[in-house]
Amino acid sequence: MDTVSAQQNPAKEAVFKMPKDRDVFFKNYCYTGTSYLQLQRSGAYRRIGREHMFVEEIDHGAWVQGSAGEITLFSQEHKYPGDPETNPFHITPFAYRGTVFLLWKDSETPVNRDLTEIKKTIDARTGSRQAAYVYVAIDRKTFENESGRTQDFIFHPELNKRDGQK
């Protein structure tokens, strides 16, 4: 199996160590758009943005996980003005109620930077519904099936039947 799995501990979240023997994938579902993060075992990463009209790589670089669990993303796309060095992003993977997710320290939306809000979002989801606005671990097959095609229209589903789709 290619997915990352969390130990069941419903009472508390725990920092999650990334496996070193395979790529790990995350999905941030935001209804009309979705972002994907691929942490490659080679130490490279890439972020893909997916919306109704396009799919594109929005960031790439290198990543490393420290001994305390925090991951630093060294972006090749986002740099401070006048600074030739890469702009690092910091994330910590956590496991909570069987879900592995990312807590962002200095990027993304306010929900992605607030551990309490992320846990509320995970607690509030029903059935197999994706936790919205939170980067959660997905398997390789889901990543490959979704990250290469445009997102379906939610509010005008009739537009989804266009040139070779469905």
C-alpha cells in the first residue's frame, strides 16, 4: 500500500515522521480549487495547483525533516526580493484520529496554521468526505488520478461535459 497511515490515537495529535523509502502525497481540497504537495523520497518536492481551467506546478524545491519532526521546504520559486537564497516554508506533519495532516508555520491559510482549527475540521467531517482547507495525506493513485486534470465545476456541473471529459 502506498499511503501514509497514522496510528489511531483519538485523544491527542502526534508529530508524524515521513517515511524515507517512498514519496508522500498531500491534498488540500478547497471546493473550487485543490492543491497537492508531493514530498519525494529523493528530497525534492513539488506543489501542484488545480482549478476548473488549469493545472500547473506552483512551487518546487527541496525538503528535509528535522529530528523534532518539522519539515523545511526550500522553495525554488518563492524568494525574498533582492535575496538570492530560497525562501523556506516550515510545516509539521501530525497524526490525529487516523488522519495525517500538515500544520503550516509561515504560509497557507489561517486554518492551515492553527492546530485547534485543523482538529475541529477533521472532527467535523462525515463519512469519507475530505477535510476542506487542510492538507491531508493521500495515496499515490489518488494523486496521479487527480493532479493531472482540471477540477470539476461544482456550481455548474453541466460544464463538466466538455471536450472529452466524462
